[in-house]
Amino acid sequence: MPGYNLVEEPWLTVRPVGGGPPVQVGIAEALARAHEFEGLVVEFSTQLPAVLRQVLLPVVADATGAPRNPGEKGERLTRGGFTKGELGSLETYLSDHHAKFDLFDPAAPFGQVAGLRTAKDETKGSAALVATAASGNNVPLFGTRTDADPLDLTPAQAAHWLVHAHCWDTAAIKTGVVGDDQVKAGKTTGNPTGPLGQLGVIIPTGRTLYETLLLNLPLTPPDNLGLPQWKRAPHGPAWQPRAAEGLLDLWTWQARRIRLIPHQDEAGQLKVARVVISAGDRLTPMPEQEPHTAWTFTAPAKKSASALPERRPRRHTQGKAAWRGLEALLTPTRQGPDGGFETSILLDQISALQEDDQLPADYPLQVETFGMVYGTQSAIVEDVIHDAIPLPLLALQQDSEAQLLLLDVAEQAERLAQAVSNLSADLRRAAGTDPIPWDKGQRPGELLLHTLDPLVRRLLAGVCTAGADDEALERGRLAWEQLAHRQAWDLANTLLLAAPATTFGGRTISQGGKAGKTQTYRLGTAGANFRRRLDEILPRYADALREAAAARATETGPALDHDPGADFDD
């Protein structure tokens, strides 16, 4: 069976800088020309952090060293590409470890266990690796394929899903294999998800693949790097719970024992249709220096004077845009009696680079967020979370004008959504029905957040270009409030116009209690309450409207009939 070495085989797809069709390259070419590529192109969004952590970042860090201080990281970023010396180190490194990157090596296949087998030599279809493919009991009754139908993966596809499984694989029962002394009745139980499945993954990205690689290398002393999986002794079928021994061990964590079984199709092309997957090492505990997640502080389980808040990885919420979690992204550390947030180590270090003038204030930093939503006992994948937003560097500075603006905008959007939902609830009560339950159906506030989403993204991009110009930031704030006001009223008018005639008279509802209090809900009252809430949430635009009305009354000035949103056009 011919080999397939990831160093030179074109298994990675990249976008050239300046446009053009994507191209396929191996590890060596991807790194040597990293400054010529915008970034990776993957078939499934969560493959991107898997490829970075399991392959590219460890190679760069182990071959050229991780930056040890902000000055070194800033200098390497400013260069825009690897130096001749670093390229020589990468070439030598990939040459020395070339055999370790062979996907089908008979003795030590990349990311796998050679000869891995069950007691009965059973195998599974390659769909067991693919998060998007139904397999086993999850195959729909009338699906287009079943487990009996082969899913032929190319070696490039198999390599992507291999590293993806090590990062994101589902939990619960795994097949028992020969050589694993913890197998019971042919199975292993209690398996957790892959390490990234327990995080809300945050990946900062730059203008090129080179910059993305550097932005994702945390400041790390050489003694704390550890070894990647390909420099450690080959794994066998046995596994153990253990702590990560350095950054590179964490990034290349072998959460599963896997063997890809290649074959040649009728055209002589290498394909992977069968695999063996069993339990792998269990990461305990999650390292506090995990660089690709934000953190949440929760109140300690035991109340005592000496008890400290528990620090846990912050996971992304299904259905929420990344900007709705800006407080966690922008907060270096904030704790209160009931907990708090802490941004990721990487974003904190990027903020320090900007403060030291290692990065310009208008650097176009992007942040991509990834997460996996698991179903029954984390044994199935229900949904995948992925979003990307521009993140102004100045907003990472504590209490800066840019940070305060963005936090205010995120809070205003949430409050506007609540105000619209409250309007809907009042109108439904006036009509004699119950409000929409918070955990069922789609409340109008969620529709408003959907319409506000492009406005917030436009604002984020505008803050990136505005830099430290306070006047531009203030114009942007007014532009946001005007456009948000317009969107909120458009949705509110839809609700008001759809209200039945009975809502004019309204209904009186008992509030319960011994006092026998009652409250009357009417169309007019609901509209007035919404207008008042709107003025409280968007005070600058409310003031502008009052000033414009006063100017019209005295004919001393023009009405507010222009679009301040134009002030923040790119």
C-alpha cells in the first residue's frame, strides 16, 4: 500500500492573498509560503482549530520556538513572514521527523495506533469519524445511506477528520480493543468528549496564515513547551487519565486511539472506508494555561471565607452571535461575588502588544469562535457553533472608549430585545392570551437581535478603522442608536398593527396575593411603555430627537433627517 505523507502531499487547502482560487499544499509548502496565503479552507468549520492545534502550530513552535516575551512576538509579527533561518529550521525539522507524518505508515501512522484491532477484528465505516455523517442508531429511517454503504474518504479528508476526532469526538461508550486492560464486556465507558468539545474555542486570525500562526502562539518559556505526540513514544491501545505535559502535548492530545484502514479503489486511488476507534487519553484537569478559550468564574460550591471562585472554560451559547459575548472577550479579569469573566490568554497578550505599540491600533484583527453542541449523554452532535467578527485592538484595553462603546452596544441590543419581547407579552395579555414562554417558540426579541446583527458588525468594523478618534467613536455611537431605534420601532409597529381590536379596551388581570391587586393591559399602555423603554435604552438618540423637535418648533435649526450611519461606512 503506497504511503501518504502530510509533509508534502497536498492535503491542506489555502486561500492566496489577493484572491484567486484555493490551492492544495502540504505542511512544508503551507509554512514556507505562509505569508502568501490568507488562511486555511476547510470542509467543516471545526476542522480549522483541529488542524492548527494538532499540526501547524506544534510544528512551528517546536521548530522555531514559541515567543518568550511581547517584544519577540511583536518583532516576529512585524516581519510578516519566516526568516531564512526559521525556514531552514522548519525544513530541517520536517526532514528529521518526516516519517512521523506518514498517514499510513505500518509501524507508526500519524495520529494513530498501528495494528489497532478489536478481539473479533471488527471495523466501523469511516462515517464514525465524520461529525456530519449519521452512523449507527443515528441513521434516519429514510436516509439516503446506511452504515452498510461505504463512505470513501480521500487521504486528505481522512487526515482532517482524524485530527478533528482527537479534538471534538463525541463521548460515552467506545469499542474495546485488544491490549486495553480497562475494557469491560468489549467496551469502555465514561469517555469524555474531545478536549475542544469542553471549550468555547476562540481563534484570533490575522491578514495572512503567517500572522494567524504567530497570533496563536502564546508566550511560552522553552521548558514549558513539552513534546508533540510525534516526538513521544508511539501510543499503544492502552490509555490513561493524565495531565498535559506542556503546551505541545496539550495541542496534540490523543483523545482517541484510531486506525485508518486504507484501500485502493477501482481507479487505483487511495481511499479510507473503514476505521477502528477506541478510547484514548483523558485530559484531567483542563490546564489553566489553555490559550484558546475564555474563562468563567463561578461561585464556589462551598460557602466559606477562604473559598475562591471556580475558574472554568467558558462555552459559547447555541444560537448567539459572537458579539453577544463581548464582555468575556474584552475583559482581562473581572470577578464579583457571583463570579465573572476572563478573556483568553491569547487576546490578553495581543492587547499587551498594542499597548506597547507592537501592533497598530487599526490592525484588522478577526476573532473566530467555534463550539460543539452535543446531544444525549454527549454521544451525538446536535449542532456546531461558528462565528467570526472583527475585534478592535483598542477595545481590548481596559476602560478605553472603544471598549466602553462596544460593551454598551452589546448591552443595548440585549435590552432592546427584552423591550420588544415585553411589548409582545403585554399585547398578548391585553388580548387575553399568555406571553410566549421564554424556552419555547421564537420571541420577537430574538428576531430583533437578528436584524441588529449586521449593524453591530458594521459598528465593530468602524471602530477598528476609527482607532482612538473619540469624535468618530461618538458619531458611531449616535449612528448605532439611530439605526437600532429604527429597527426596534419597525418590529414594534408590526406587533402593534397585528394586535386585535380587543386590545384597545384591554384586559384586567389579577396579580394574586392577599391584597388582590390587579393590572390592566391595553394597547395604548403597552405602546407608551415601549416608547419610554426605548428612550431609556438609547438616550443619545432620544436627546437628538428632542433637540431636533425643539429646533423645528422654533425654526432655528434643521431636523435630524440625515443618516449618522454614513459616518461609520468603511
